[in-house]
Amino acid sequence: MSSNGEVSKETALVISALASFLTPFMGSSVNIALPSIGREFQLSAISLSWITASFILSASVFLIPIGKIADIYGRKKIFVIGVIFLTLSSLLIAISTSASQLIFFRVLQGIGGAMIFGTAIAILTSVFPAGERGRALGINVASVYLGLSLGPFMGGLLTHYLGWRSIFLINIPLGLIIIVLTAWKLKGEWAEARGEKFDYTGSIIYGIAITSLVYGLSILPATGGLWLIILGTAGFFSFIRWEMIARNPVFHISLFRNNRVFVLSNIAALINYSATFGANFLLSLYMQYTRGLSPQDAGIILVIQPVVMTLFSPFAGKLSDRIEPRIVASMGMAFTALGLFLFIFLDGGTRIESIVAGLILIGLGFALFSSPNTNAIMGSIERKFYGVASGAVGTVRLIGQMFSMSVVIVTFAVYMGEVEITPEYYQIFLRAEKAAFVIFTALCFLGIFASLTRGKIRR
């Protein structure tokens, strides 16, 4: 195990921040490029959404098992493999010749993303003591939001001048820098569960359950979707039963028993991501299709939300070191709900200033929610569970994002069906978008109460 010296702490923070920048940068730039990808491959609105959803689904399946593998074999080792996976898959996506190839390589990219998500926060939590952890997590979250900030802007520029493939090629040099820095500067290893056996049975049950549930949600309102959701729900109950009797479970159910802070903080995160992730996807399509803006101009507007997140996240993280995280996080959820509420009223003539106001509110809300909520989760468990808990945080985020995309896919399916978004369908697209924002606002409003009732982490 590495020592917690100052050099080790700051080195870990820099490397984690760079890796935490890479994945959201890629994701938010992809959203801007979706209309261009759709035109090249002649994709429907539902097929377009799978370019985003395929990454989230594969990352969701692998996150919890990879968190456990990292606890056993070493978090740094798994982290480096994840960055290699992400970098290589970016190259493969850039040279894809069909939509099916692109989606397949996005699945591989999701596996690499799971390796990064399942280790970066765990490494930081291992290195930084409790009194400094909020600051470190705040900086890490700020780097996530910096990636989200530059993604739409850089993605818009790159797509406009060099084509959509360039947004994947630009990830390659950054991935190589992270790999070299980690091998050269980050000394030691973190593996508090070294020697434990890996739970293959539990991992397989979990993978089948989450795939069935998420894919079932995505093909609603089809009857097959309902059966897959039932199968996925039954699979989760089977997973919980197995984990309660397994000698070395892939996920310790005890983390959820008698730990109200951990449970409700994860539920609050699930609701928050479910309510917010699909918003940028919808706004990107709205501005480029309904309003006729270029990818570059749409990116400049969408950059406002993550810029606000980047500016306020370190402050929010530091604040949660001093006062109860639930208070800060709940305020954030309220701001987010208000911002989403404004987007219910989008139409063909909505002023850009109104869109900017909604993005500022969501950005401020997300900043106040995210790092305090993560601080509450990681501060409520023992050191040996940091990898699994980090995987749980990432899994909850990804399931929330996938649920958010499922809401989008279902509203598209109900209102539009399998059609391209062309001028004759713009009014129907707007109705589908409004329906999604009504659902997102209601979810976020409910999330305020989950956040408030989680209990205290300080006595």
C-alpha cells in the first residue's frame, strides 16, 4: 500500500482529475456530434440515442465487478488498463464504417470507462484523510465538469471544421499522457482486499440482471420490454440473495444494511442523474434541429451549465467538509429541479436567454449536489470497501443516466416512432421533449426529500 505523503496525494489528485476529465469530455462532445453522425448513417432518433446508451449500459454492467477486482488486485493496475481500453476504443470508433461498428466500439469504451470510474474515486479516498477528502473530491468533480464544459464547445468546433470522427481522435493523446504519468509518477498500490476470491457467480447474475433491466427500459412500450424489466428485477433479487450467502461477495450487501446515509445518498444520486442526464441530449437536438443552430453555436450555449459546475464544485466540496453534506446536496437538488422546470416550456420561439437561465440553475444545482453527496457516501463506509463503494457510486450514476436516456427513448417511441428528425416532425419532437422534461422535473423534486432524510454523517 502506498504511503499518504504529500507528493503521493497531489500526484494521485492530478492523475485522477485528468482521467475524470477524459470520459465526460468525450460523452458531452458526442452529444453535440449526434446530428452529424445521424445524417452520415441515416439513423432514427431512437437509434441515435443508442450511441449514448451503449456506453452507459456496458459501463453499468462492469462497474461493480471491476470495483471488487480493483480491491483485490490493485486499484492503480485496473485504472491504467481502463485508460488503455478507453484510448484504443476511441481510435476504433474514429475509423468505424457503420453505425453497428460504432455502437460495438462504444460498448468497449464503456468497459474502459467502468475501470476508470471504479478506481479513480477509490484511489483519492484511500490517499486523502477525512478532513481533506471533500476538497480533493471537489477538485475531482470540478475536472469532470471541466470535461463537460469543454466537450460541447470543442465538440462543436471539431465537428464543424473537421467532422465528428475528430472528437474521438482528440482523446488519444490525452489517454497516452495519463498512462505515462501513472506509470512514472504514481508509486505504490492500493488493494485492501488482497487475497480474497472473486465472486464470478454473483458477477454473472448481476450482469444479466442489469442488462435485462436497462435494455427492457430502452425498448418500452414494447411488450418485450416489460418482460425484460420483470426478468431484470427478479435477477436483482437473486443477486441480493446470493451475495448474502457468498463467502467473498462481489458487493457487500452489509453496506446497505444499517447504513442509512449510504443507502439514501445513493438513492439521491440515482434520482439526480435520472432527472438530469437526458436534458443535454434533448437540448443539443432541440438547438440544432428546431432552432437550426450549428454544432459550434449549440456547443457554446451548452457549455454554460458545466462551466457553472466547474466554478462551484470545489466550493461545494469544501463546504461539505464543514457542514452536513445532506444540507448542501439538498439545496443543489432544489436548484436543479427549478432549472428543469423552465425547460418544460420550450417551443420554437423560446428566447436563448431563458435556455441560458435554466442551464445556470442546473449547473449550480449539480455543483452543490455532486461532491457533497459523494463525500457523504465515501465517508460512511470502511476503508476496505472503498473500491466497491466507488463502483457503487459509478454504477448508480450510470443506471441513473441510462434511466434518463430510457425516458428519452420511450417518449420518442410514443410520440415519434422510428423516424428521422426532419422538419415535418419538429412539432412532434417538441411534444416528446416537453413530456420528458415534465418527468425529469418531477423526479428531481422527489429527490430533494431523499436527500434531506439521509441522516447525519457527523455526530
